Amino acid sequence: MFLLGLDLGSSSVKACLVDAATNKAVASAFFPETEMAIDAPQPGFAEQQPDLWWHNTTQAIRAVMDAAGVQAADIKAIGISYQMHGLVVTDAQLNVLRPSIIWCDSRAVPYGQRAFEALGQDRVLRHLLNSPGNFTAAKLAWVKENQPDVYANVAHFMLPGDYLAARLTGEIVTTASGLSEGILWDFLENRPADFLMQYYGFDASLMPPLRPTFGDQGRLTATAAAETGLAEGTPVTYRAGDQPNNAMSLNVLEPGEIAATAGTSGVVYGVSDKAQYDPQSRVNTFLHVNHTPEAPRYGVLLCVNGTGSLNSWLRNTLFQKSISYNSMNELAQKAPVGADGLVCLPFGNGAERVLENRDLGATFQGLNLTRHGLPQVVRAAQEGIVFALYYGIQVMEQVGVGLKTVRAGEANMFLSPLFGNTFANLSGAAVELYNTDGAQGAARGAGLGLGYYANRDEAFSGLTLVRTLDPDPRVHEAYQEAYANWLAVLEKQ
């Protein structure tokens, strides 16, 4: 018996098969092998084609089944993780009406700000815990105003994971956690945010009905089975945004537990049992995957858009793909802490919520042509990402989420010793690295949703601590000085 996890990211779709009996991953695959393109038809725009997501999903599923030698009938449940905050609009026949406006797109910022001011900031924060910002609801408002011919044909708006599940099952549904990430959940009333829908003039029929995060969310259609190689009737039993799912994959489910990830974007995600908010919405609060009204669980999320994307840009542009990421990591370690005074602001992937929706772009400042070379450039970039995350961590602490120990998957930027050690030494928190990723987490979530795992302990018995990065007090002061230099540059922007 196997569980299939799918992780729809902005660079690829990953698939993982977990042996339910041993709770171990037996095979993983991703598609495409090169990163999916993000289209930017105008500055600040970021779009992807949902049909391409589906194609990559079918290929990743077939690849992982071939790698594991698993028969379709042996896969008993599917879990889905997906890039958060995106917008997909379709007609009644599930035909996509325009490219998806994805998470790092900035165009909807004014629409969210106008709603924030018109509805009253105090009211919005008490009910939504966040400004509408450039989240899903505001993105739909942009479509309504700027593409009225498209909007006139919209029968459903969905998050990326809702769309992927709909292609699998034919059922257009969502979750409370998903609506909260779109800033469409009323935390005080414990229901969809009707008052925001009404403000934007959205008909209630456009919102998909709710299903639980863990549980039956539909079963594979004959068409989807033929395209994926899976068995008709296989249930989808779990769905969550990538950051709540990443936390879940690391067994971060209870108050005080913290998860981090550093893929395309960098995220620190802490669980709380209190519905708290940052008045400036620099960090955001959502319903966590295991939230219930009786045992509330909220995820406080800090996001820096340009993390792995900056590292990838350096490799592709500066190095013309001529060296590996491992070689870049080795190069960076030849420079000292603080990169000899070279500062990188890594904000080059759209408006940053932690900067109150400003879009500063990515910059290197203080470049000295006689002192600085490639080691300093790469180190400044990696340190700049950590410094940006630490800047947001200080905001998280203001809303009651502090760091002592952080869990992360041994993947993406955490494969860089310099990155991981900088994170530990600057924050003072031990970083525990585990043998997991989002697709594995989605598979285990599917097992919980199916009822195969009775509890948390069973679901995460296969999770293994690979290593721990402990802070080194001997270098803490040097990192604090480098951060102070970085912060002084940021504050001048």
C-alpha cells in the first residue's frame, strides 16, 4: 500500500510515493527537469499556465510510479501541496480563462490597500488578521476591473491546489485553510469572509464549497486516471498550501513549533493557539492544517520572495550555469562573515509583505572593485537572504512567535552549509534538518486523511533527523555586526 504526495511549486511539480506500512519514501520525481518559466508580461506581474501545471503533474506521477515499480491499484490515497495565494479562474466547464496570477505577482497591491482603508483597518485586522494585500481576493478584484470580458465568464475562482484537485477529481472545492491564505476567511465568525466578497462585488457562487483539509476531497475520474496512469476512484484525502504543508511535513503542528524553508521563496512559519496579527501585515496569520474551533491552531508566516530564486539567478546569469550550486557554496565560504562589507538586498521577486508591500528590487551595495570578487558576491547574496528572514523573525517575535529551535528539510538553500550556519548563528536558534520535503509531507497527510494513520506519532514515524546546526557563540557578534550593516543599508531605501 502506497500514498502519493504531489507538491505543485512555481519551479516544478514534485511527486513522492511513501510506503504506508514503513512510512518511508520509496521514490521521488519532479517535472520538468528545468525550472518552469514565470511569465512577466509587465513589470511586477508573475503568471503561469495552469494547463502546464497539469501536464507536469501527469509526467511527475508517471515518473515516480516507474521509478518505484508501483502498480496503480497499490496507491490508496493522494495528498496535494501547492504554491499559495495564486488565482485560477475558470468557466463552468473548468476551462481556464487566463493565466494564473501567482503568489509573487504584485499587481493587486492597490486593490488590497483600498479594501483595507475602505472597510476600516481595525475591522479588517480583527476579522481577517491580515490586510487583503496582494492575496487571492485582491487578485480577483484586479481581474474584475481590468479584464471585464474575462470576469464575465468566471464561474469559479480557485487556488492552485484547488485547480489541481479539480483536474484529478472533477470536483471544485476548497478548504478553510486555503480560504484563509487568500484572505477570504473571517476568523471571528469562523466562516468565509462574506463582507470582503461583498465589498469587491463578487457573487458568492464563485467561491468553491468547503471540504476538510484531511478527508475525502473527491475521487479520480476516468479521464484523470487515463492521463496520470493512476486508478480511477483513487481518493484525494489531503490538501494544503505549501508552507502549512511544509510545517506539517516537519511535524510542526503544535504551539511553539517552528518550521523554515528556503526554496524559490524563504519562509519561517510558527504555530500558535492565539489569533494574533501584525498591525502592518508584515507577517501573516492563517489557519494551520490541524486547526479546529475547539483546538485552534494558527500559522504565522514570514515570507521573503527572493530566496532560491536569487541563488538561481546568480548561477544562471553570473555564472552562465557553468558551475554547480555546491561549487557556489564552496566559493561563498572563501569570503569572511559580512562579505568584506558587500551588502545584498535580496528583494527582487515582487512586492515584499515584510516591507509593507514595497518592491525594492534586488541590489548589491558597497561594491569595491579592488576588494570584492565572486566569493563576496555569492556570500553577500546568501547572507542577505538570511538577514532578510531575520528582519522578519523580529516582527514575528512582536506577535508572540519566538525562535528556540527551527525544523527544516535538508533541501534547497539549507543544502548550503554557509546558509544554514548563518541562519543558526544570527538567530541564536538551533536548526534541525530532516529527511523530508513537501511531497513527502503531502503523502503523509493523505495517510492521515484516509484514516490509515491513527495519530501524529504514526504519521511521522518515518521522519528522521539528519543533523542539527547549533549556534556558535564565537561568531555571533560578527554576524550581528554584519546584520547591523545590512540593516543600515535597508533603512535608507
